Amino acid sequence: MSNYVITIGREFGSGGMDVGRALSEQLGIKCYDKELLQIAAKESGLCEEIFQNHDEKPTNSFLYSLVMDTYSVSGYTASSYLDMPLNHKVFLAQFDAIKNLAEKESCIIVGRCADYALSEHKHCLSVFIHADKEFRIQHLKDTYGWTAEKARDMMNKTDKKRASYYNYYSSKKWGDSRSYHLTLDSSQLGIKGCAEMILKYLEIRKIR
């Protein structure tokens, strides 16, 4: 069987990254989050700091839709790519890095529209992790040592940013169950329970 990939979208504070790490340990495959920025920077030749500054940030530009067809044929040397806004270059570099990873190895990828990039991958399972607000606030307090007020503020801002980014680039709706193969409530299942459900889903679909 070819490589398989698990993509994880997540509400901020739901523990999506923790679920990815738990799966990584149980399956013996790598989990990519921020590491993807380093890979994309190396492959594209862009500075890694640029990726960090534009990571999962939405855009209002319509240029992206106008140049995608040209880019898909000509790649990074196309004049349309050279004239493209920086945030679009960052997205395309990550898009390519995700597809290249899927060809090289089985892995877990957190965020960054990975489910969209791998929509045609036969052995990709797209998951979204969500949770009730009180669970997320407590998780953020425990993880970062924030006050409840700061946790709530960061939760709202980060979710809004992620939703805008995903909705724009994927033409789907962030967090909508119809956008993913599987959606799980970590406030009901816990991190371990979410990982177990995903493993069971992999088994049923015969992905691995």
C-alpha cells in the first residue's frame, strides 16, 4: 500500500496537536506542524522567517485565483509567481511541501489546509478536532499558564484567523463536518480517546 497521511484541523485549545503527537507515537510516523515551515522554506528558497510571519494568515486578494492556472503549469519560475503577493507564495510553497511529504512518507500533518492539498490522495484521512469552550480555556491555561481572559481572547482570535485562511484557500468551511472525513470532540473523548477513534477509523477504511 502507498503512504498514508492523517491531516488534523483543530480549534485552538482543543488539543489537536496533542492528538497528532499521540498518533505519531502509536503509529511510528512523524507529526508535522511548525516543522513544515522549515521544509517549505528550504524547498522554495524563501526565508523561513517569512513563513513564520505569514503562517496560516488569511488574505483578501483576488490575485491568487487569477494566477493559479499559470503557476500549476510553470511553477516557481512563472512570471505570475514572481509577481504574486508574499502570502500566496507562502501558501503555495507549503502546498507543494505537503504533497511532496505525502509522496515520500506516511505522516501526520496539523493545520495548513493539508486536507485540501491532499484531497486527491487515496490514503488520506482528514480529521477535525473541536471541544467546548470551557475545556479549551482550561487546556490553554494549563499549557501556557495564561489567565482565563487571555485564553479566551487568544482562542477567539486564533480560530477566526484559521477559519479565514482555510475558507479562502480551500473553498470549504473550516470546522464544518462536511469538510472532513471525521470530526471529534476532545472535551468528550479526551486526547487518548480521539487518537483511539482515529486509529479505529484507519482500520475500518483499510488506510494502513
